[in-house]
Amino acid sequence: MTSLKQIYMITGIVIGIIFLAIVGFTSWYTVDESEQAIVLTFGKAEPPITDPGLKFKLPWPIQTVEKLSKETFIVQFGYEEKEGKLISENEKDTKMITGDENIVIADLVVQWKITDPAKFLFNADNPREIIYDATSASLRSIIGNSKIDDALTSGRAEIEGNVRELLTNLITKYDIGVSILAVKLQDVELPNEEVRKAFTNVTDARETMNTKINEANKYKNQKLNEALGEKDAIISKAEGEKAARLEQARGDVAVFSKLYEQYKTNPAVTRERLIIETLEQVLPNAEIYIMNDDGNTLKYFPIRPLENTQPKTQTQEGSGNNNE
């Protein structure tokens, strides 16, 4: 009887030690700085714990702890990275048709993080697979509404933005407790070398065309500016000539008015004076000839030489008279 009581006592002690061990080991847990924890009370989620440190909870099986990372996760669609090298996956996943019915192969990377641990744990069986499928659907939808030129050249930034917007809307609709941080197109290319070469030739021809158009527009603008400058110069010169002629006309009117006043006072003298002044202006170097009434030359009367030598002749005549 005594031995049986001892067995019960030892068994109780062992059970107590085991219970205390379970309580001790399952009542304390730590949360790292890069982690967030959620406590489950009989399977019901409590508010998430994001502060790092040593935490206390009720022992198992009353409460359990699920820890999730706070880091940024990456979905690599169409490729995977091994030892620093990008390795393409099955082209069936990445091969898609553009809006103008061309085939391209697109690789994409998506950055996301967990924002609601309870929804991430309980609203979906495999949230990572949902994110991958939603990424594929978003990329195919946007590429299917884009032209091949945009996908391969200048429209990639717009495609990235549209994919991110559509993917964010899908993830919000699925309500799996994650948020999309960034979307980046890694590569968009044509399916084989022949198609890539043909597209490159077309692209080069288009670039050459754009270059020629830009050069033509530059030449056009240069000539247009020169023509506008010449037009302004001609207009300015014409305005100057207009002003000068107006002033000259006003001066002529004033002179004519004064002459008219003199003409009214003495018409004959004024008339002769005007004739002489007009002859001086019209024939400044004219020589005078005296002619008969029948039009034949009678004698040449060199007035100009006489005008030049007249003072000297008078001086010589005076000297001669003194000698006499």
C-alpha cells in the first residue's frame, strides 16, 4: 500500500514538473525587430504585436503565437535569381499577346509586405500563390491593351504604373492582408532572334525618320525666324521712309506757301527766280551758247573760263595802265 502511494506521489510530481515546464516554455516568447507576432486564443486572433522584446502569454494550448516577418517580400514573375544570375522560367508563363496582336515575353518583379497578419494567416490558404496569380493576370491585362512599341520602348513606365494600379486593386479586393509597394518590368523582349532583328530594323528606320523630321523642323524654324526678322526690318524701314516723306511733304508745303505769298506780291520776279533756280538744279554744269534766230551757232561765249580768269585780267589791265 505504501509503495502504491509512493508511485502516485512520484507520478504526480512528474506530471507537475511536466506541467510547469510546459507553462514555463509556452508562456514566454520573444519578438525580433524584423518580426511581428499575433497571439491566438483558442484559435481567435488577437491584435498584432509589433514591438520587439520578451512577451508573456497564456500557456499552450490556451494561447499560441504566430510570427511573421515585417520585411519586404519579392515576387519574381517570369524569372528567378540564382547565385546573382537571372534565370528565365518557362516561357509559357511569360509569353503574352499585345493589343496589336504581337507576341512578347515579359518579366516582372513585385515588392510587397504583410500589413495585416490575421488576414494573411486566415483569409487565404496560400496568399503567396494568390499574389503570383494576381501579378500574372494584371500584367497580361495591361500588355494586352498596349501596343508592342510601347511595351518595348518608351511606354514601359506607363505599363508599370498601370500594372501596379490593377494589381493593388486586385489585392485589396482579395483582402489577404498585404500591400503592394512597387512593380518593376525587368525585361520585355520578342520571342526569337529573327523577330527581334526585324523589329530593330523597324525601330532604327523610325528613329532615322524622326531625326530627319526634327532636322527639317529645325531648318523650317530657322528660315521662318529669318523671314520674320527680314519682314520686321522691311516694315521698320518702310515706316522710317514714310515718316521722312511726310516730313519732306510738310516742308515742301511750307516752302510752297511762302513762295505763293511772294508770288502774290511780285509774280514776274518770283517766276523768273524760280526758273533760274530750277535751271541751276537741273543743269548744274551747263555751258551757254548764243545762237541766231535761225538756230545756227553764232558764237561760243565761254562764261566759265571768263569767271575763273576775270580777277587776274583786271589786275593785269591795272598794271598796264600804271605803266602807261
